[in-house]
Amino acid sequence: MYDRILIVFDLDETLVHSTSIESERLADFMYGDHYVYVRPHLNTLIQKCNEYYDIAVWTNGGEAYVSSILKQIIPPSIRLRFVWPRSMFVNGTPQSLDALREPKNLRRLIVNGHDPCKVLIVDDSPDESILAFGNVLQVQPYRGQPDDCELMLLSEYLQKISPMESTSGMNCLLWREEVSSETRAGS
């Protein structure tokens, strides 16, 4: 149904850190009474991904929160294939509270026409994506550190694998080591 591989990003602790506690660092922006810190290298990652992949966001954040945050961090020129906040519907059917607490499950993507061999999920928490284990690029949780380089590494890795037509058979567990070893070898 879709030609390009779809990269599905989690939001909190993957792309941004939102907290009610102010840190020494100036927040990138506010959401209500929460300080929001955008993960370093996010813009580069999104721009690179847009060249090679389709992009979506699937998160446990509420609809108003997610919409507001995405307006701040995703350029208007980038079209997201979908945004699924906590209140997501599947085929028009609202999900129960229990279903909303469940880990992200590739079956939800399949039901909505996405081939699991053409999907990568980027998430900080393996619990969030446990049922999609083979398709998960796990990133370190982001807590607002200004020197974080995780998205820079991820951008390098995604650019490297961009010629792939399928995610089937990928070893997503070692993505960081692949990029780190190449970086060290090139030094």
C-alpha cells in the first residue's frame, strides 16, 4: 500500500522532555505549566528522515498536548503520515482504557494498512514497543541534557540504511553500536 518505510516516533523522552520542574537550562518552550526541552539534533533527524522515509508519531500523550508539541517541533513543510495520541481510534472504534495502557502493538499498524516489514518504531522504552520488538530502534531516554547526541547517531544510522526496502531481518538491537563503531573507525 505504501512504498517508503514508515518511521513511527514516540514523543516523550524520545523527541522531547516535558516536566513541571524547571532546570538550570532555559526551556525551549512551555506547555501550560510544563517546561519542554527539545532533544538536540531533532530538526536534523526529522529533515533527513523526510528525505528517505515516511514519518508518523504514536504516543501515550493526550491529544491537545501532542498537537501543541508537534506544532512546535515539526516544521510545517513536513507531512506526518499519522499522529496517534492516547485517544487513538482503530477503524473508528475507540480504544478502552486498558488498551490505551498496553504496549504499542504492530497489529494496530497492520489493521490500518501498514506492512510490518516497512515499519520502524523509534522509542525510548522497550515496554512501550515490546510487541513490535524486531522493529524497534530503542533510544536512550531524554531528560533534557543539552549535550545529548542520540538523535545525531540515529540520523546517521537511518541515512545508512535508507536504501533498504524492508525492515524484515534487521537487527535493530545493535543500531547504536553499528554507528559508533563506524564513527570510531572513521576517526
